[in-house]
Amino acid sequence: MVCPSCEQEMDPETPSNNSERPKSPAIASILDVTSDFMYVENVDTLLQKIVKTVSDTFGLTAASIGIREKETGLFAIRAAYGFAPEREAEIRKVKYTQERMERDLRPEFLVMKNTYYVPAEAWEPDVYEDMLFVIHPERMDRARRFANEWHEGDFVDFLMYDRHGDLLGYLEIDEPDDHKVPGDDTLRAIQIFSDLAAIAIQNAELYDKSQIDQKKIQLLIDLIGHDVNNYAQAVSGFIQLAMSRKGVPEPSRKSMGKALDQVWNLNRLVTSVKLYAMADSQEDKDLTTMDLVEVVREGASAAESYNPSKTVEVQFEDDRTPKFCRMNKLAKEIFVNLFSNAIKFDPHEEVVIKAKIEGLTEEGREFWVVTVADNGPGIDDSIKEKIFDRFTQAASVGGGGSGLGLHIAKTLTTSYKGSIWVEDRILGVPSEGSAFKVCVPKAAKPA
């Protein structure tokens, strides 16, 4: 099948010398496009961008990329450029064996490191798939009219290797615009380009794999969470039923009450694990401009509802002006954890928590700093930094917990390009309570 727009013959002019595209623009283009496509996440999107970019940059009518499949070891065409849609669809079905690659890319065709120029006179297309890459099949029998004229049966392969030295795939020139065999400068520039492309492909593959693994982990967490919550509800129901019966001895009732508390702790643990998984996987693209005042208030309100057995007063210094920063829907959980800890560890019957938001300028950057100050037992200087580590739990200061709450708060704050730390509420007197600080960059008011 031949692209109708390609059927008209285009006879190249006989060159007086082996002219090349200027090297400087080519190298500059390599740097520009490399910095651009190195951050493409999806592998197939990246491959298509690479093959289009190299074609536009170096003047190629048609080019393709073959990538080695880990499962089969075959080289599958994953991207193509310059072919009619119907032809491209057929090309993407093509797969070559390692033996076929070795047969085509013989040592005598090696023109420079990892670059093979295979002239039409040295090989015979023996399968239908080979002819798919020939733009003008009607010219296959035509002899070259000058030494560096491109023949329809020519191709150039640039091999790409992974970080372990294993063959990753190849970038192939199927036809140049000027119908001339590329010179050394062009080949060298494209080889540099393909080496950088190999790094980008590996990064994209790692990203794709991490996304798949992350989805599997999330599915597992959801399944376990669903089942654990169902079991916990059933167990708590039986315990509450037993406690409601007449004649239950007080020691037994107390033991049942402690067992019920542990069931609810299990429920909270599952919730924390799911929340941590979401916090750890979020990305910059998930962020939006939000009012920090509202986020803090929502966190405080939720913490109070989770601790109905205590009387809580939150004294929030608020000048009634919005304070914007870049966060997402999980941001509330930072303050749920901080206010919940302030309530849980305060030994007083009436819990008083003071909160405020202040501006901070540091090294020319503008931040908001939220302070949540409690009247609990305080935190010793030796563990002030450690309490934000995973599984370093509140038990260190006299309470129970999964050890995930403050780590989730740190994970979220870090993802917002901020920081979190704890100080003494009264400087130098840890026993008088703690003041947790959350610092996040200011953002402009949304339009």
C-alpha cells in the first residue's frame, strides 16, 4: 500500500558535494527538544514525540522506533512518522527477532558507534513487513545515480542501550527529505539524540511501571480496608451487644470496653494507611489554589468530631482575610492530625488549643506559617525531629497510635513545597505543651 501523496516521483538534484545541515542548529535543537521530552510520562507518547522530533530536526521524510519486548524478546515497532495512516497501522504490527536484527546489522555496516548504515545493495527484503517501510517501492530497482544518493532500500539504525548495557531498541531512518545518505555530522548528532532518548525511554518505562505497581497496591489496600472494616464492624457489634446485657460483671465490662477501643483503633489504622497511600502518590498537577484559613478550620472541626468525649475550645486568631496557597483536598488531614493529637494528649478535662496563621519572608520567598499550640505534656528535645518519621508514634510522649499521623502530615506538607516542625509552646519549657508549625508557600489569589 502506497501513500497517494507520495506516488509522484521527486528526483533529487545531484549534489556538488556532501553538504550537511549546519551542526550548531542541530546540536541546539537536540538540547531544546531533549529538555522537553525528558519529562513526558507515558512511554508511547514519548516514543511518538521522539520520532517526530528527530524527523523534523534532521530532515527525515520517514522514521520509526522499535523497542525490545521484555516478555518475548522481539523488537516491536512502537512509533512511526511520515507514513500514511493505513500504512502506519500495519507497521505498528511488525516485530523482528534478535536473529533477524543480527543478520541485518552486520559488522561491516557499522559506520560509527551503535550506528549502522545498511545499503540496499547488501540485503534483500524477504518479507511483506520489510516493504512497509519503503516509501517508493516503484524505485526499488533503480540504480544509484551518484555515490551518496539515498536508495529506497537503504536504512540507518541507531541502536539504543539501557543502563545495564542491554539492547533497548533502535531508531531508524527510513527516508531522508533530500534523498541523500546522511553524512557523518548528521549521523553523529542523531546518535547523540538517540542515546538521550534511551535515557528518557527508561525513565518513562519506570514511571509506567510505578503507576501500575501503585494501582495494584491501592487495589490491595482498598480490598484489605474494605474487609477489615467489615470485620471490625461485626466484632464491635458483638462486643456492644455483650456489654448491653444485664448481669455482665464490671471487670468483664471494662475488658470489653478496652477490646472495643482496639477495634476502633484498627479502623483508624486502615483509614490512616489508605490516606498515607494517597498522600505519598500525589503529584504537582493535583494541586490547586486554596484558602488556608478554611483548610485549618475544617481540620479543627473534624478533629473535634472524632473526639466527642472531650470538651474542646479552639482559639483561632483570624483577621478574616483569605490566605492562599497551593494544596489539594488532602490538606485538611494535616490539621486533623495536629488538632487530634492536641486533644488526645491534653490531660485536662477542658482542652484549649490556640491556632494562628502568620506571614513569613525568607530568602525573598513568601510563606504562611500555621501554629497549633496545645497544653499537653510536651515533647522532649531528643525526639522533636523523630516524631515525624514513619511509625515513630505518639506513644513516645505517653499515648497510643499507629505512628502514621504526623508522618502523613509531613508527607503532605512536603508535597506542597513546605515544611513542618514542633517547638515548645513556652520556649525552653517542654512540659508546658507543644507548638506545631506548618509552613507553606503563599500563592496568588485565584482569578
